[in-house]
Amino acid sequence: MTRLRRPSRGTRKGGTKKRRLRTRAEQAIERHETMVLSERDAEAFLDAILDPPKPNARLRKSLDEHRRRVITKAGGTQATDPFATFSEWNSPEDKKAFRDL
């Protein structure tokens, strides 16, 4: 087996270690982003994507709970307020300090 190496990018101190680290990080990301499925599992996955089942009562209940907990903004404020979910930053002093953000 022959392995090809990338050409050297210079002689900066630490350059080789950084390249190796980057290569290993890219390989780790690729391993976690790639899914290998059996033919049966691949067919089931594609069927679910192309013809999804209708949501049952349990799924609808879970979605309602999710909307109640996650989507609703604190105090009914607009989503553009970066501190909307943090009620502890809602004092008059905080409003004054952060009014220009």
C-alpha cells in the first residue's frame, strides 16, 4: 500500500503538529457525520422520508409540550431581544445597561 502525503506548507514551528491535529479532527468529524445502514434500514429510512407517517396523539402531545417550554419567549418579548429568556437580567438597572444592544 502506498500512502501519499500532502506537500509541506513551510517550516513554521508547530505547523506539522497542527496539520496532523487538523487531519485527525476532520477524520473524527467525518466518522460522526457518516451513517452506514443496512439495505433494510436504508429502505425504512427513505420510506419514512418520502412517505412520513401521520403524527399520533403521543407525538402531538410532545410537540405541544415542546412549544410550551421552548418556543414561547419569556414575558412575551420579541425574539430579537437577546436577553428575553433570562428573567434575572430584567431589572431596571439591567435594562438601562443593555438598552443599546
